[in-house]
Amino acid sequence: MLVDLHCHSTASDGALNPEALAARAKEQGVEAIALTDHDTLDGLAAMQTACAEQGVRWVSGVELSANWNGVTVHVLGYGFALDAPALLAHAEMLREGRWQRAEEIGKRLARKGMPDALAGAQALQQAQGESRNAPARPHFADFLVQQGYVKDRSEAFRKWLGAGKIGDVKQHWPELADAVGVLRKAGAWASLAHPMHYELTRTKRYRLISAFVEAGGQALEVVNGRQEDTQIGQLAIQCREMGLLASAGSDFHGPSPWSELGRMKPVPQDLRLLAERLLS
């Protein structure tokens, strides 16, 4: 069974609304899917309905931002009730923080001669699909392209929005243990998202995974899209050593030559799969 446990919709920073995402999953042969938008549950009810219409199995999901030793990390949660009170309250807190961040990005860009960036980014976001959530940096990048300040998204991030640039507004995320704790309280399975994406040495990555397990984490995203085989191998070793389940997902945000729903490398066969627990 082709299962994709990591993708995004217009409820956060994806390009497709839940209905279009479910239809694309069907087209790509994905048999089961989890929508894991950043810090919000807003798209899940629509995704559940759309998946039922498409004949695609649905799993509730979310990707929560957290802090570990000053590093922003992401925790994927699965299989929770959509009305879980603790998780809803946590997501609302994160929503407020993301709006404050977006407002600050808009102010900083205005001081550099690029006014109305927040309103422009929000308009582009809403054109993709109705959302209560703050526009993310990709929406700001699209606004800068639209207004002619940069030629493409890459230049927008390189000059204004990337790491260390004025639009790189840091947010004070909850601690890793708190994010995992909220998921577990909601009855969710917790998986550490794309451990190789964080700029950590091998030793620090091992400490991160150890802290995640200590907090109650149950799985590791061993496969994220088309990542390198050597990275998959390293994560598989840590998965075995720590007795974790393995998860896999495309991390799809929108149609592109390098990203597609269901397109990820295989999980090493000897690992225990989180998908089997979720779909059993």
C-alpha cells in the first residue's frame, strides 16, 4: 500500500486546498494519506471528506513546531480526534504566534521600501484557499515577486526572507517535550519530522532523538521525500537502536519537478512501520 504521511495544504504553506490535494493523491496512486499542516488542524475536516469522496484512506495529522536547545524542530502527530481539547488549544496558541511573526515580517519589509507586504501576502494566500492562518514566508516571497522586487522565490529568500535576513523573524516555539506531551495527551502518535533537515552534528542529532524519545516520542521520519540513501541509512540505524517506529512522507507542498505526493524512497524493510499501526 502506498502511504504518504507528510504533506501540506493551503491551510498552512501548501499550494493546493484539501479537496485538490485529495484528488491529486488519488491520481498519484496514494492509497492512504495524512495531511500534516504546520501548527493547525484547520484543513483536516475538509481533507477527511475529500478523501472519502476519492476513495483514499485518511489519517488525521499535524506538524507542530517546537524548540530544542535553541533549534526549531518539527514533530508530526497522527491519529487524534479532531476535537481533542489540548491539541486545539495548543494550535490556537501557535496561530497567534504566527500572526505576530507575519506582522513583524511585514513591518521589516516596509522599512526597506516594500510596503503592504502582509496584506499582499495574505491576499495571495487567500486566493489559493480560505485560511484563518497567518501567511508564511513563501506567501511573502510570492508577493515580492508579484510586485517586481525580486525575480523569483529563490531571490526573495536569498535577499530578504532566508536564514539571517530581515524577514527571518524568530518565533518562540514551545519546548520539544511540551509539543510531544500535547500530542500524547490527545491520543496521537508522535514522529520526529525530517531529522536530517536540522543543522546538527551527528552527536547532537542523536541527543535530539534521545530527548524526543524521553519526552514520549514513538517514531522517526526515516524517509522524507527523495532524501539521500545515506541519510535514510543513518536514521534507520537510530530507529533500530532506540526501538522506534518508522514513518515516511513526501513532504509535498505543491507541484514541482522535485516533489510529488507519494514520491519518496522506500523504508528499509526490517523497520517497523508507523503506517501499519495507524491503518490497522
